[in-house]
Amino acid sequence: MKRFYMFLFVLFSAFLFTFTKAQVELSPVYSSDRFQPSDKFHAWCENQLDIVFSLNYSNIIWVNAILEYNSNEVEILKILAEWEKENNLSYVVESNKIIFNKLKTQDSGLEKVVFKIFFKVDPSLISSDFRFSDGSYVLDTKWNMLELNKNYSFLFEAVPECEPDIIAPTIELLFPVLQPWEFIALDSYYQFNIYDLWKWVNKDKVYFTIDDIKYDLSNTEHERSGDILTIYPNNWLPLDSTIKLNIEVSDKQVYGKANTTKKEYSFKSSNELNLLNEIDPVQFRKLVNKEKYYQWSQAECDWLKQQFINSEESNQDTILSINKRLSCGDLDNLDKVSSLEEIEDQLWFSVFSILWRFLFGLVFFFIIFKRLSKK
């Protein structure tokens, strides 16, 4: 019976040894689909090749592997291994080969042993080979030696840029920043902090939409100071409306398409005279329109007239300065008066003037008629 169990044990051990195979894979870390080609290494750039040693049905307690390469084609930049000291991992780079070691430790071994190779090649190189030479092996926990002998070939292609911009620009709204219950000024401007953490922003590709009207910086008054962009709209904002502002910014990345950031903001304009203190209406109009002023609608002109009539005297100068630069038709003469009382005085004076002229004409006509009658 003991012989039978011994036979089964030997048979089971032989079975395990037969199906315990050493696996070593050289896994290329290619670029994303955005930066083609994504199935080849990029020549003259830093490339990454992961070497993974593993065993099925067992752990690894020892590795001694020699990876040969053509040193005239390939330049090794660095090698990284996970937890080198803790796992007793080491590597040595010689003229045309890399020696990888994983020495036995007190634990039961590792499921995988991984080394990461970073290298670059000449831009003209099309392909190159890596090969595990004779004598490369791994040991499992039962001290079974499993040999490694495998050849790998990888393709290369030159690309326009080794470090393409992968980070999209950042947009921060600096002005106006309003609470939900606050209104945007009718002559408001917009100020943004626009920057790119990776490389740079394409300052010629800034697009924004205000109330479904699309603009770019070529047809809009604006100022730049470093990363700060200030945009002055071409028109005053409408009264009592929801203003939607969309801005789109791209970086200067050409290879693999540019990164784009889009932001959307929403503001509410008031139904009252709500103007900025930072820029008065005259200065604002000069900035955005070069002294060429847009005509308001009749409803807005009527509203401005009511604002003047109902406003305090301290606000009338501001309204008059606005009116001087708007083609509001019946408001052209508002700058000749300064209050509602003067408007009423002028109205009464006009009525009495007309009445006096009528009476004077009537008397004059009566006198002439009398004289003609006597003759």
C-alpha cells in the first residue's frame, strides 16, 4: 500500500512538473491610439518594454536570465523593478546584454517577476531583436529548473514629436463672478485665466459664443496680460435676459490633434440700469466699438427714457452720457434737460406760447377786419 501511495505521489509530481511551464513575456507599452502608430515603438523617443517572468501552478524563487540586444541600435536608458530590495531583484547592463536576477528569499517566492526597460533607438531604425540567450532559467518552489529561450522582434517608426501634449488647457473665470441672486452689468466684460500645465495655449484659437453669436479674437476687442485674457463684447447686454457664454480654448499640439477645453457660463441681466464701476459707459463704448455705436431697439430706448425720468439727479449725467452715444431717435434732446421738472416747465411754456400766439393772431385779425369795415 505504501508503494502504491509513493507511486501516486511520484506520478502527481511528474504531472505537476510536466504542466509547470516557465513563461516570459516582453510586453511593449505602446502609445495611445491618438498618437499613431499605436502598434509600433516610436523611434528616437523613450520607449517602455516590460519583461514579465511567471509560472503556472507555482511561484518563482529564482531567476537568472540574460537578454541580448544589438547595442549599436538600442540605447538602454534605465531599468525599474518593483520593490527591488524587498524582493531581492537585481539587474546588470553590459555591452550587448542585460542580466536579470531574482535570488531566493525567506518567502515562498513571487507569482510574477517584472522588470521595466526604458530605451530609445536611432530614428532610421525600422526593427530590432531581443533574445533570451542559452542558460536563462527560472526555479519554482520545488527547485525545478525551467529554461528560457525565446526571440522577440519589434518594429519602430519615426514620429513628429516624442512628448506630445496630453493635458488640455485650463479655463478659470475671473470676472464676473456672481452669486445666484446677482445680476450681470449691461456693459460687462469677461476676464479669464487661461493656461496649459503641459506646454502652451494656442492664443489664436480662442472661440466664444454669447447668446448664440460666435466670435473669435480677430473681430472682438480684447486685452492680454500673461495668462489673463479680457474680452469686451461688441454689444451691450439686453435687459432682463439670460446670457449664455461659451468659451473654447485649444493648445498648440499638432501631432495627435490639439487638446480642447470648453466651458459654459450663464448670467442673468437685470431690468434696471446696472452698470460697472470699473469701466464707465463712455470708456466701455470707446474700447469695444472704436467710437462707432450700435443702435438700441425702440423698447430699450423707451426704457432708457423712463430711467432718466424716474432717476435721481445724481444718476442723470450717467444716463445722458449713455444716450449721447446711442441712436435712440426721440432721446436725442434729452441732454438739453436735467430733470423731470424742466421737461414739465418746457411743456407748459410751449402750451402758453402757442396759446399766446393764437390770441395775438386773433386780436390782430380782428383789428384789421375792423379797419377794413370802416372803409
